[in-house]
Amino acid sequence: MTCIVGLVDGNDVYIGGDHAGTDGKRLGCDSRIQPKVFKNGDFIMGYTTSFRMGQLLEHAFTPPKRFPTNDVYKYMVTEFVDEVRRCFKGYGFGVEGSTDKGIGAGDRGGDFLIGYEGRLFYLMEDYQIAEVRHGYNACGCGDFFALGSLYSTEGILKPKERILIALGAAQEFSAGVGKPFTIVKLEGE
């Protein structure tokens, strides 16, 4: 289900996403009212994997404070991830002791993009944090289509246009992606 697209433009971060919901059993999608992209304090996030996970990130998760002297990446892979895991566990999301995906024992999260401090991060289901060099990323079943689109529009279009075209490409070629699309901007300093 889903396509979430993020990109960095100067000190600003944009994340866009669709509203499709699938249960894996039907060929069609439902269009959910609630967007999968939102602000939470100093962060913007866009999620795939589970609506429950997204609901917790938006309404139950409180990002920990980062001291300005702490490295942003180190903060994300330690304090931020630890608080995400505590939130998920506290609300019963994820399965402890899972080894079904060959990654090892432990609780499982889901995939979502995070904009923070002018940077774009991808938190994956095993709680690793990825930050790619080219300044854009995507997750969900339409991610490859969106990434190809973002590559082809780099330096040509404005950020919101790039995201809309990327989401449109994902919708065209992936049955799990559907309108409407929501884009949230996190302005940098």
C-alpha cells in the first residue's frame, strides 16, 4: 500500500503521500480521509506499512528533545528511534520475538519518512535510519516509480510539482497508490 515521497530543497523538506488503503486481500483501494503525511512538533512524517503505526506516530508519539550540540544523525539513530520503539510497544504495535523476515529477533516497526532540521530520513521496519546522498527518497509499493520520476525532474521543476508528478507516476503503475495526494512542507531556518 501507499507511496510516500520526500525531498530536500535547500533547508526545506517536503513529504507527500497518497490516501490509499488496502488490506492485501482485495484488488482495489479505499481512499482514507486522514492523510498519511503530517507534522509532529519539529518533524514532518509520512508513513506506509500500517495505519495503526501512523496513528501512533501522529497522535501518541512525542519526539524527544535534541540538544543543539548533539549530532542530528546520531540523535535520530539513538534517542529518536528509542522513543519510537517505546511508543509502539506501549500501544501494542509490533510483535516481539519475530524472526520471520530473517533480520533477527526483536520488535518490528514499519517504514516511514521523516523530515527534520533540513534533512530527510527513512526509518525502516528494523529501526535502521537511512539518509541518502541525492536528497530525495520514497517508500511504499510505489516507491520505485516515484524515485524514477524524482530523478527525471531533478533541477527542472519546483519541489511540490516534482512530488505530485512522482505520486502520479506511482498511482499510474501501482495498484496500491491512490489520490488524493497531500504534501507537507517543513521550513528550514
